[in-house]
Amino acid sequence: MKKIQYIAIGCLLFCSTTVVAQTNDLTLKINYGAGIPVGSFKDVISNTSYRGFGAELMYHINKSVAVGLETGSQDFYQKYPRQLYKAGDGSDISAVLTNSIQAVPIMLKGQYNFLAGKAVQPYVALAAGGNIIRFNQYAGQFTNDAKTKFGFAASPEAGVYIPFGRYKRAGFSVGAGYNFMPFNYSDISNLNNISAKVGISFPLD
Amino acid sequence: MKQYAIVPFAAAALFLLASCTKDPIKNLNADENRLYITNRDSSTNFSSFKTFSISDSVAIIRNDRQHEKTRDAFDTAFIAAVSNAMVQRGFVPVPKDQNPDLGINVSNIINTYSGYVDYGNYYNDYYGYWDPYYWGYPGYGYYGSYIGTYQVNEGVISVDMFNLKDAAANGKIKAIWNGVIRGTGNDNIANISSNVKALFDQSPYIKVTQ
């Protein structure tokens, strides 16, 4: 799974180094993010994940509109106290159950900044594409269930962008989004979550 | 070329963050590693038994063959812990030549050859590990269809309980309960008390009076 993450990140960075030679309007944004499970996802994992990051390579068509690629990773984890489970063969199993989920989105993204050129710029964004999701369930130290799937993903987002530095070409941003993550497996239907993120943008020229 | 300075910085940051996955195994404490699995014969009323006898050694079953029977400090302590648990549930320990109602065997199953233990094979070959002659029933077979078949990739401690009271009438020895301890520390003498307690705690039906 980490290989897939590295390949995605590598592709993104490769694109950034090649495309940057052709345009003066590319930025790379690095995000730190938290993920808050909602709806039926909470039946699997209810803990908020504080282990998330993202990277966005954005081409700025003009001062308000940017399009690009987004990737990253969010790690969800929950360990349940020891309890007794009834197995399919009728046996009773006492176990500490752990659910572990990693989501790696690879999406196209569009962003619109209001109040372009101002000190504080509210923005809205929409990303859509795919998600690599790895689900692992452990009973004690033993793998009980495991599944890796690639599925649809979409994420509307809103926040504010605050430019800084010489020429105001770098910036700090704070935003929140809703991640639609369908994941039909076993008793799970989706891994929808609310994301909160902070990021720093750098010009690549 | 100043602009390219951001690329290795970003790459380093991303690779660092990519490794921030919480490892489920490393976040278990020693006791949380283990599984306690029990099976029972649902038609058996355990209150119909009064006495029991437990084998005086542990069978080491390696790669589907009995390797040896041992009685080291771990084996002695484990057998004593199971015996005490039975006494606490109201059963009376008796020597095996005094017609105990229940017989209990303890096995340590290890498979280093194929990397897993097929519990189905374990029961199919049970006669070879624990000759019914030991319980005074030479030539008898074991049976019991309730026991699940599953595979394990490490050593397990298995406690097997048999109905000797009705063996003569049935012509066979019926398996009525099985307790399995899986996971790191299952063969640690310091964990015997809590491990055996866990098996019996989740088997409240094992008692003389219901």
C-alpha cells in the first residue's frame, strides 16, 4: 500500500518538476488534515484521525480559478476493548478487535478564490476521482479480514486562503470538506468523513 | 533554479507523513495479542458430571505428529491451573483409574513445517496423540462434530475435555469442550493463570449445578 502512495506522490512530484518549466502559474500545496468519520463509517471506526496529509499541484488559470491534482493519505484506526464474539462455527472467541483503514485519494480538483488579490480570500473547491482504500481488521495479533479496493471519491471543500511573502505568491490556508468515499465490503457501505485541513502553498517558479 | 528547492523539501515532508500509519500490531499490549477460543457440544449438560481427571503431561504435537509428552514447570503449572478451575466449578478430581466422568488433555500444537496448523487434522489424528488406553478405554475412538476447523500459523495451547462417563455405553469417547489459547505469550508461565481463567470465564456452562 505504501508503494502505491509513493508512486502517486512520485508521479505528482515528477509532474511538478516537468510542468513547472512550461508555466509560471503552478503552486504546490502541502496539507495536514484530520478526518472525522460520519454516518455508518462510525460503526467501523468512530475515532477522529489526526494522521492525514495531502498535496495539491494546482495550475492557476487566473487569479481566481485554479485546477490541478490532489493526493494524500488519511489513516483511520480504532481498537475495541476485549469482548466475546460468536464465530460462524459456533465457537466463542474472546478478542481485542482492531479496525485499520487507509485512504489515498487521487483526484482532479478545481478551486475558486473569492476576493482575489485581497489579504484574506475565501475559496470553494471540488475534487473528484478515485480512492485507494485499504481495510484491515485484526483479532488480537491476527489478521481477521483484509480488503484493498479502488473506488470513486469526491470532496467538496471550503475555506480561506491568506497569501504572504514577497509578491504574495505563497499562502496559508484553512479549510474543511466532506469526503464521499463509497466502500461496499462486508457490512460497510461507505467511509464518508469530514476533513479539516491546514496547508501551505508554494509557487513552483 | 531556486524554484526547485521546494521539490525535495516537499518530497521529504510527504514521505515522512506517509509513514504516519498507526500500526495495529504495535499498538497492542502483551495481553491484547491473544485470542481465547472455546467450543462446546451443545447437547451436553455439564452438570451431569461430577468427577474429572486431567492428564499428567502435555503432548507436544509438531507438524501433525506427536513429538513428545512433557512435564516441565510450564506443563505442571498449566495442568494445575486447569484442575483448580474445574474444582472451583464444583468438580472433584480423581485418579484416572477411578472411573472419572470427564477426561481432560492438554496439548501444545506447533507447526513449523507448513507454517499453519489445520485443527481438523488435529482431531482426525487425535487417537495417535492421546491413546484412549490412557483413560482405560483401549481401542475406543474419539468423536465430536461440533469442533470447528480453522488454521493457525503459530503454536497454540489446546485443552480438550471428553465424556468418559458415557464412553462404555457409546463405544466411543465424545469430545464435549475445547479451549484454545492463541497468540504471543500463550506459552509464558506468567500468563497461565489469566489464560486459563479466560477460557473458563467464557464457558460459564462448565459447572456441576446449572
